[in-house]
Amino acid sequence: MVASTDAQKICKQVEFYFSDSNLPYDKFLWTLRANTPEGWIPIETIASFKKMKMITEDLEVVVKALKEHESEIYELDAEAKNIRRKSEVVQQDHAVRSIYIKGLPLVDIDAKDPVAELFLLQDKIDDLFSEHAKVLCVRLKKTNDRPKKFKGSAYVEFENAEEAKKVAELKQVELDGKTIEILYKPTYHEMKAAEYKDAPSANRPRNFSFNAFKPQAEAKFAGNKRKSAGFSKAEPKKAKVVEEAKPVEEAKPVEAAPAAAAAAVATEEAKPVEAAAAPVEETN
């Protein structure tokens, strides 16, 4: 039997993977989906993710939990070996339904397993704010350098803007004995824009995160999908039109020359028709 708590965690995590809040911003999953026929992704691949393995490393447990859960987001194939999102991804304004929080503990510093510690922190943040509203996503903020480092801040996304504003009104909450400050995300963005208003463009913060809705990302992954399906970007070659050779005029009979000059007169032979310069290319 699958423990109910584990089954719930499995389904919640998988629904997050395929959600509007994650899928179009998850380069790895988006690439798999774009390059796989009909958007199917092996459940075995999903089960291999570190966050999933922290719940269970038993593939059968994962499959059983996903099969028994009636999801509005994902569906399994007939053999329960692959999974995909049910509907197309919809671009949304995630900022208006999110908050910015800072003052979080830097749990990854000197940790034996930094990634696992950050996952556990995500769960704590989720549990904390779930007491106030339904949490869709907790996204920890990290630096752009390599290796990326946790900045001690995060975004928490809720179902709608009203809930986000309501939680933002709390101003502060406590987590593991630390005071966590809260700002409505659009307000935070306005503050940062004002802060860097007069700064040189090179000094302004940049977002290097993947976004499938950006035109260059759409073009790139559409090209990958065509390539994986065996299509070529090159246009099919067109057949060259060859003009028909003009018929050769028959040689006119030469009038008989006077006997004295007959030997000096020769009949001009018709010239052969020239072959077409190049063979006709077949269309692909």
C-alpha cells in the first residue's frame, strides 16, 4: 500500500512539474515535451528527479500513486509508462498573484547536500503560507553566477492576486526563529526598477531564466521538434524547367550548279540539336 501522505506528495509534485507555473520555465522538461511525439515523457524520467526520490525511490509506488489520482493537469498512457500535460500551456501574469519574501536561512552553506536542504526549505515555506492561502509555487532566488548560490529570498505564488495581496498585508512571518519580510511582488519590482533607474544597463540585474514564451525560445524548440520528427528546414527543391528544343529546319535542296562549278558546291548538312544543359531535378 502507498502511504496516503506519500501519494499526495507524489501527485502534488508531478502536478507542479506540468503546471503553468513551472513547465514553460523548466528548460529540461520543456525540451523533453517538445521533442517527444505527442508530448509524452517517461514516468521513469520524472521519478528520477531528486525531489521525487526524496519522497520515494520506488518507481512502482510513483506509478500507482499517479494512476489512482484524478488529475486535471496530467494524464498517463494506456500502459502507464508515460505521462503528459492534458492541455496546452497558457501564458499568465504570475507576478500579480505572487509575493516576495526575504530573510530566509541560507541552509545550503556548508551543507552536505545543499540541493536537498533547499528542497526542504521550499517545503517549509509552502507549509507556512498554505495556512493563509493555496500555494502554487515556491521559487527560491539564486545568483546568476556558477555555481548558483541561494540569495536568502524567494517568490511564493498563489491562485490569484487577491490572495497574494492578502498575504502581503501580513508584512512579516516567523520561520525557524527568523523574521521573514513580505512584499507584494509587483511592489518589489517597482522598488527595484526605481533603484536601478539611473544605473548603466550593464549594472542592471538580468534574468537569465528560461522562458518558453520568449520568441527565440519558441523558435529554437520548434526547430528541435521538427528535427526530431525528421523534417528538414530546407525548402523542397523545385524542378528546373527546360525549354523544348526547337525542331531543325530541313536543309533546302541545293540548286544544281553550272557544270563548271558543280564540284565546288557542297550541300550544307543540318546541325544536330544540342542536348539540354542540365538534367531535370526531381522534386523531393
